[in-house]
Amino acid sequence: MIKIDLNEIVSAVEGRPTCPLPAGYVEDVVTDSRLAKSGSVFFALPGERVDGHDFIKGLEGRVLAAVVEREVDSSVPQIVVDSTYKAVGRLGAYIRTKSGVTVVGVTGSVGKTSVKELTAAVLSQKFSVLKTEKNHNNELGLPMTLFRLSEENDVAVLEMGISYFGEMTRISRIARPDIAIFSNIENVHTENLIDRDGVLRAKTELVANMRGDTLILNGEDDKLAGYPVPAGKKALYYGIEGDMYSSASNIVYHGMESTEFTLRVGGEAVRVSLPASGRHMVMNSLAAAAAGKVLGLTLEEIKAGLESFVPVQGRMTRIEYRGAVIIDDCYNASPTSVKASLSVLGRAGGRRLALLGDMLELGEKTKALHREVGEFAASGCADILVAVGELGREIADAAKEKGLDSAFHMERSEAAEYLKNELKAGDTLLVKASRGMKLEEIIKLIMDE
């Protein structure tokens, strides 16, 4: 954490101390009392099931101070605020400004995590980089990421995810990106954002709160290609097709292992061997390459960064099992990302199996979008399809209607047992659904000896 004392925190969170505060620098900020230590500041977050205020007495002698919404009878020094949730954001914004780091904000409907990881891998070739971990990309997670900034960091690559209108305004006021990358605009969270136009409007709330002026946009996405860039901002487009700032050509897929392509960015070209498969991963690489070029990296540094990429657990993670390969892609899912993963599966040798589940928060088009995925799976991507979940039935039915006779809808335990017995050496099994479906539990059941 960057150097900050309790008086700075009082000012940043607009709080009121209940007693004289101890001197010294804060070592970290926590919202989980189990992680508290002598140099910590604990933020007491109220919740439906657990209220952080109930744990403050147990922190006596263990923390520097607690940030609270109501004073608690305890010897722990306390800073009273109107809302501890808002206070977390205020402190995150203060630390972001004080640190002076360059912030690259990554948003979009699909591929945010991969773009974030690729961008961090590229920029790490020249800078000390902090990046979002796990799914800490919302109003609480983003400032908690900023709390991890150190004096050594030059750049922060922050994933920015939303589900509602207004959320991006709030988190972008914290992050204040210098560069903003937009991966795409798809039918995701349309339960709240209505349609793709609504998704575009919600995501681009970010632009008004940027500290810098550079937008890196997917030039193959019709909504982003047609986005009216505000005065004072500049757009750099990336894509495989067309005249782009960052582009790829001569793409060669090596099964599910890697992809070679010629990267051209800023007028220069180099051959890249990316340790990931799929057109979508090439597109994600182009966004990262553009960010690297904007921040002054050489083409060789960009190449080295892309080739050092390591996929996130649950993002096309390869698991060897009994001579077969299980592809754990359970991190999350949307119609676009499921189709992209199925396309990669389609290049696997041996039998190709897919375990798919519900894609959540798709709004009124939910059934139609699940049927699209089923039809796509039946177009030559999978030899056997097993679908679970209420909406998984739509996937299986559509695949069967398209001619994939080996398409089944099953209960979770039945699916695990079937795949455990069916999976043979040489097979490849893709597992993908929205995070809420917890399909990683089925992977464990399949592999349980």
C-alpha cells in the first residue's frame, strides 16, 4: 500500500474520528476482520447476513482503526462516516490520485478479464504493474484493488464491470482512467440494460470521467465503431478486418494450444506466437498491443508480453485427466464467449464434448440466445453436448433440432456421472456456463476417484 496515515484517511472518507488517532502509516485496508493485523484499517460494511460492526470489539489491540457508520462501544479508534461502502470508494479515489500511476481501464461485455491479463503482461515488460485480481471489478472490488498499490507501481490495469446504469459513472470516478479499452458490446446484463444500445450507453459512462484522452475500441464491433467519440478524446481502433491502428494477419491456429499471427500496430509488424487459441484471443491481444504502443513500448516488448500470457484459472484452463483434456472455462459466460469457446473446441483432435449451462442476466431474449448457442454447437463444434440448468434445456433442444442427436439435457449429478463414464483418452471436454452455475463442481465430480 502507498504511504498514507489515518489523518489522510479521515479527510479522504469525509469522516469524524471518535478519539485521537494513532500515528504511523497504514499497512493495509480490510473489510474481512479475519484478515486484520496491527497495521490495518478495518471498514465495517453492513450486509444482509453479516454486519462488520459486530466484529469490531474482537479487533481490540489488532488494528489501527475502524471506519464505521455508527460508533461501537470498543477501545478500537473509530472514524465515523455516512456510508462505509461510499467511504471505500472515496479512499480508493484518493489513493488513485495520490499514487500518480497511469491507469488503463478495461471494460466491455465479453473478454474483459483476458484483455486485462494480456494488457498487464504486455505493460509488465516495461513497467511495474498492478492488475485487478479475481473478479474484483465492481464498486467494492475496484477500490480494494487500488489499496494494493505500492510506491513501486507505475501502471494499474483495472477491469471495470457493471450490471446497471450509473454503476460505471461511480467506479470511473474512482479509477479515472488515462486509457480506456472497450472489448465489445454484446447482449450481456440486458436484464437491466435492456439491449445493446443500453449496454453501450452504460459502458461509455466511463468516458466522461477519464483523466486521459485515449480510447482503444474494437473496430469490428458495430456499436463501438459507430460510437461518437466526444470532443477532446481520440479513438484508436483494433481488429483483424479493415484498416486499424492494431491489426492481425496470416493467422495460424495450432489446435487448442496456441495461435500464430502477424501483429501490426502503429505501422510496424512482428510475428507473434500467442499461448492461447481462438480468433477472440487474437482480438484481445490487439487491444493489449495498442495499449502497449500508446505507452511507449517497442514492438519486441509487446511481442514478449503477449507470448508470456498465462490464462486465468477458469478461463480455458487445460486439465489433463486419464489421457483426456478438460477445458475449464467456468469463469463466466455469454452467448458470444460460449460460441468463441466452442469454436476453439471445434479444432480439437479426437472426440469433442461440451458441458454447457445457463447464461444469466440476458433479459427477454434469454431463451432465443440459449437456442443460438445450441444451434452453434451443432454446427460442427461438438460431437456430444450435455446441458444442465433450466435454460440448458433450450441449448440441448436446439442442438438436437439442428441434427446433433447426441445432445442431452441432464440434472447436474446425472451429467457428472454420464461424463465420468463417457470421457475417454483422446477426448476433449469443454465446460462453460455463467459463474452462478458453478460448473467447476461438476468437474470435481467427474475427476473424483
